[in-house]
Amino acid sequence: MTYIIAEPCVGTKDTACVKVCPVDCIHPTRDDADFEEEPTLYIAPAECIDCGACTPECPVAAIFPQDDLAPKWSGYTELNAKYFELKKAGDLAGWNAYKEAHKDLLTPKGGAH
């Protein structure tokens, strides 16, 4: 199991979760070149050690264990993985195409979650 960052983070990108992650698996960080261009943060599923340290630090309650993710946010499981599979692996064109095809997941919804 891994943790997933879901819709409440879109447009927020508070980095309190990044600071407490013991394995540095949440990106982009404020120091990453792509921090400003990404609409949300992502957790690397292969690196996450399931410690849960990030969850209570998130001020918008956007981080969930994968098994507890609400069905309406199921697309965020793949979104988190694709960021690392494509963009962090250097396939910028593939990542941009993926984001375009899934822009509904990357548009802030606003209001109550």
C-alpha cells in the first residue's frame, strides 16, 4: 500500500507534508524546478514506506492511504504514479500528454470536499 495525494491538494500545494516525509517521496518540492508549473504534489508509490507521517501535516486533508481513498478520487492513484513514471523519468512530452488527457483531475474544484 502507498499513500495518495488527492484533489484537495490541487491548487494548494502546501508543503508541510514534504518536510516530514522520512524518505523524500513527495514532489515537487519548493526546490524542484517544476514546483510552480505543477498544480499539485505527488507521492512516489515505489518509494513511499507507508509511515503516514504526511497525513496529519496536510492542512487540506488531501493525503490518504490508497485503500482508504474515496472512489470519487480513484484517478489520483494513477496520477501520482504517472508523475514519477513519466515526468521524473524524463518523458516530459508523455507527462504533458497525460496531464492534458486528465486535466479534470488537475483543475481546482473549490468548495467543500
